[in-house]
Amino acid sequence: MRLSRRAAMRAALLTAGGAAFGAVGKDTLSQAFGWDRPPVSGGYAAAADAPEALRTANLTIRYFVETTEPVVAFTFDDGPGPQWTPMVLDALDQANIPATFFMVGQNLEEHAGLVRDRMGRHEIGNHSWSHDDLATLDRAGVETELSRTHDMIKKVFHRETTLLRPPYGHLGGSTVLAADHFGYEIVLWSHLMREKYFQDDPDGQIRDIVDNVRPGSIILAHDVGKPHRLVSLRGLSAMFSGLKARGFRFATVSELAALQTRPSPPPPATA
């Protein structure tokens, strides 16, 4: 399993951040970082059930892409849904920007007509069938969640998806093993919309994204959810314009990953 040094540092910081905010409670931590749930939690330790399989797992867990190219990827979770998904697609169409949508299988089954003919430039990823916390499920449970959504994406779009974003960003051994079984890359994020923090300052949410993303950033938003998420969705056009003014281009996650900076080969050995 490949986890970059920067990703490992991020995980450590998240854990430390949780400890630092422990005295003021989960709500403050959630508001400060924009999470509906903290991204690190306990869960089913399925790796202990299959240690040999975990040692041979060969998948990527990606928070960002190491690149000098001024390119970022917008991602949208939890849809499709009738309230906001069309709004998001309209904003992307108007700006001629591709994005990656991590879809919940049961939402796709119910609302396939909203998106069936609108995903031409966009990428689709697996976000589980029911949006259950996969870190609490055993491997069989995770594989059921993923396979149902994988099959629904194929049925609606006639595509094979290769990306997984686990709900809440929670990872357990069961999720790692299941993702490896399906040949998925696990995609998390480096920047997210902090709607709770900026619910009384929509322009602040726009500035937070425009001013702080870097080349290779993966940005998380949601096209289904609670009303406070409209703080970010209503600001998408302004975010796109602001990032374009900074010289940024936009890509799907897979297109962004293709720009990954490759390490220089070691010098040849000398006798």
C-alpha cells in the first residue's frame, strides 16, 4: 500500500488536531475544519482477518497530486440529487470545467435521469451504495456496498469506475482490502468547503478556496446534503473565475493524477 510522506504527515496532523480540539468538543473541530464528521475514527479492524492480503495490497491512497502544473480537481460527493446536482452541473457547463462526482449508488438508482446525459466531460467515482461508514463494516459488507454501486454506474453510464472515496473519508482495513480487490484508487482530498465555518460569510468561503489551493489540489464539495452546503455551491462560479485569474486549469482526478511528478531515477552505480 502506497501512502506518500505528505499524506502520512497529514494523517498525523489530523490526529493531533483532534487531540488539540478535544477540550472544546467535536462541534468546534467540525466547524474549524468543515467536516460533518471528523475524518479519523475507530472502526472494524478487518486487516487483522487477512494480514497476508493486506501485505500484498497494491493501491494508491491519494490526498493530492505532486505536480508543478497549475491544475486542480473539483470533486462532488453524495449525489446525484434533484435539488443541487443540476445547479452544480450548470455551473461546470457554464465555465466549461470537468469535475469528478463520487456518487452514492442508491441516489444514482433513484435519480439516474438527472445525470445520464450530462456527464460527458466528467468523471464518476464510487461513494458506496448507502453512504454507510465503511470503516465499521467487515470486508464482505464493504464489497457489497462497492459492488452494487460499481454495477449501477456501469448500468447508467456504460463506464467502469476506478476511483473510490469512502464516506466521511473513514478508512478501515476492510475498505483497503475491498478497494484492492476492485482495483480502485482511494481518493481523499487536500481542501474542502468549510460551509459551517463560513455560513455567515459566503465570500469568505470563496476566498478560502481561491487563495489557498495549490497545484495538484483535490477539492471536496457536496451536491447533496444539509442547507449550509449551499454556501459553497452558490459560490462555485466565483471560485472558478478566481482560480482562472490565478492561472489555474481544471481536471478530473484521473487527469490530474496523470500529471504526477515522477521522481528522478537514481544515478547509475559506479564501479
